[in-house]
Amino acid sequence: MSTTTDQLHELGTRWVAAEIAGDTDTLETIVTDDFRLVGPFGFVLDKDQWLDRYRSGDLITTDLTWHDVDIRVYDDAAVAIGTQAQQSAYKGSPMNGDFRISHVFIRRDQQWTIAAIQLSLTSPPAPPPSS
């Protein structure tokens, strides 16, 4: 039997794989209906807006790692703070960088899901290529 932190690390692994694959079916099932993402520049996306970045083809993620993760569990809620390194492009503009990332997880009916993600820049994103 796995521990709660093992279950949350596994959920994080599924989230990373789904982001890289642009797998909106998986992403949709691993987050809550009222999910929110707070981006590194302060914008807030609801679940549909977050998923639509992949559905539209506007966001392409080619590499993503989630590491140095510290998870604290509080009954049916948990908070993870880690580091995310990514290689991605939004509407063709590079969005590569390193981010401090926080996840809020909740457990309903014995199933862990992601309720919120917040990103903070730890290094500036790569500048767009010069013409």
C-alpha cells in the first residue's frame, strides 16, 4: 500500500506526462471542476481556459520536470512546493524557464485531485529569437 505522499507524487507524474503530451483528457480528470492556475505574471485561468491552451494548439510543451518537491498533508488536503523546469512555446513564443510551483491537492471519495497551481519565476524566460 502506498503512502499519501507516494500517491501525490504519482499524481504529479501523471500531470507532467499529460502536460508534455497535451493530453487534455487526462488533465481534465486530474483537476477539480473549480481548478485555478495562477501564472507567473499573475494571470488566473479557470479549468476550461487552462485546458483550452492545449486544445487550441496555442501551448506546446516539449519538456517539463517537477522536482525538489516538498509535500505537506493535512487530512484531505495537501500542499506541494517544488520546482518546475519547462521548454514550451505559447503561440510560437518561447516560454522556457524555471519556476517555483505550488500545488494544492484535495481528496474526495479517496481520490486525490489538483485544485490549484501557482507558478513564480525563478529565472527569466528565454527571450524570443531575433529576426
